[in-house]
Amino acid sequence: MLVRVLIERHFKKEREAEGIEKILEMRRSATTHPGCVSGETLIDTKDPCTIIIVSTWHSLDDWSKWEASEEHQSLAVSIEPRLDQPVSVRKFVNPWDALLE
């Protein structure tokens, strides 16, 4: 069952450009990880310090393996000092898939 992961990050005003660069690096890395289907990075039109990443994974297990990987952890640590709020990570599935399982 496909899983969509929404990650929201709020960057400090003076750090958003650096943050976006790091997020794009993380997303490029994630796309090579087994189970990653796609990824998209979106910037809030009213608040450019707010970034949403939408990634699609073949399974929750695939996402969890990426999230726990050394590569992901290292990139997440490099992003953290640029944030002014904790990261929000939410996982979603298609309701039809959930009902069929």
C-alpha cells in the first residue's frame, strides 16, 4: 500500500535559503532509497519560511527505513539549527487501500 508522507518545516527568516538547499539535498538522496516513489517540495506562498515536502513510498516500512537511515539522520541534523519550530511529520494512505487491507 502506498504511503504519502507530509513533512512541514519552518525555517528562521534568515536561514530559509540554506534550509531549502539542504531539503533539496535530502530529497535527492531519498529518491535513491529503496521504496521511494516520488517527492515534491513546496514553499508556502504567504510564508516562504514554511516548506512542505510530500513524498510517496511503496510502504510505511520503506519510509521508516529511510527515516532511520544514517544518511537521513545526518541530513536532518544539518537542517535542525536552521529551524524555528519542531518538524511535523504525518503519514497518510489512500482510504480505499486502507479499507482493503
